Amino acid sequence: MTEKQERLVKAYDAEAWPLYGGRFAEMISAAFVPRPAARVLVLGGATGLLPLALARALDADSHLSTFDSAPTLVAQARRRIEADPANAARISIAEVSAAAPLPVAPGSFTSAVFNGGAGEGTSADDILIELSRALRPGGQLIAALPLRGSWAEFLDIYRGVLRDNRKPDSLATLERYVATLPVDDAPAAALERAGMRNVQMTVQRWELLFKSAREFFFAPVIELGPLARWKAIAGRGDEMQDIFFFIKEAIDAYFAGGVFGVSVVAGCVSATKA
């Protein structure tokens, strides 16, 4: 791991995880039901904090497989888990493409977990299908996902800047991105339609506060989270730079002398495979 990657990982653990990913992980842990000799899949294992927390709740005959698409996070997860010899032998770690099916056999896990606070990019429907495919009959599915309304204050400013700068293609791409965030209890409804049983969903809301646009864009929770995807919506090179300059100016103008509050809406859905 390079020095820059090491700094990013430390920033992720110290700042991004407590403010965002860790909140989703807490919802997962509250819904998780340990089973004897369990086989647990964790998608979005990040730097290993969630997989270790779940592994510590399991018996010695259980095994946990954790997957993430970010190489730097996977590398840190390996180091963290190897430093915990009591659990290291029971946890396997792999890097996977966010767009590819999971490299697991159907029906091979007693529990399948997704932490949507560890990254963005895959649709909720695709994730729920993959988790269900991996489960044995009677297995538990848990997914903690950002819902519609997350980042709303920033996205409203983004829309306004794109309209003012006459960027209809980017505006349409932004709306498609927003549409990937599930509405309210849509994940629970999707699982019920798929025949899952004991479907339950909880929702939490909190706010992230920033003193300026600069603090917002350079906060690890943003820089290491959705920022790359937001920038891709605006285009490339100078075009993207111009749009984000105008967004920065708008944030600092609207919230001068105050704080820029950005909402997070998290839903955690759990169900049993019939």
C-alpha cells in the first residue's frame, strides 16, 4: 500500500466510518441473528470492522466471507483481520468488481449481509437479487442502504447549477443517479414480492454538518464516498471543474456564516428466504 493510500485508509477509518459507514453497520449488527456453524457473506466489508464485529458473535464452527470492490479497503481489511488471530482463520477476504455477480455458489450461505454505507454504485435491486441468490432456504438477508433523501441538500444545489449552465444531459444523468436511491420502504416491498418472509425494515436519519464547501468536498466521508460518482455526472476535465466551481460558490453563498447541513437517510431491511 502506498503512502497516499495509507493516509486515505486511515482517514476512512477515523472520519468516514464513524459518520457514515459505521452507522449502517450498527443497523446491520442490531438485525443480525447468529446461528451455529454459520456461513456468512458480507458485501461491503470495507476495512474489516463490520466482518470482525459479526465474526465475534459467531461460534468457532462458523465462517465469514467478506467482499469489497476497493483494493485499498480490501488491503486494510486483510491487515486488520490478520491482527486478530482468534478470528482470522474464520474470515476470508476477496476483492470483487462492483458490476459483476458475486463469485459464490447459489445457496451457499446461512446469512447474507450488505453494508451500503461502505460504497455506492450498484442498484439496490441488483444487490438484493445477489444476496438472495447466495442464501440457503431459511437464510437471513440483511441490507443497509442509503435511501432517497440522502445528500438532498447538495443534490438540489447541483441541479440548480446544471440548469443555470444549460447542461441537460448532465441533469438527466443526475436524475438517473437519484433514481438509484430507493424510496422509503421500496427494498422491503421488493423482498416481499420475491417471496421472502419475516420482512422488516427500520429507517434512521441524521445530518452531516460542514463549515464550508471546501470542508464538505475534502471530508473523507465525501471524498472517499460518493464524490467520484458525482463528478462523473458533470463530465470530464474543464467542464467538470467549472461545474464544481459553481457548486462550491453556491454552497458558500447560501450558507455563509452558518453550516452546510446534509441529510443521510438509511434503511436497513432484513428477511428470511423461503
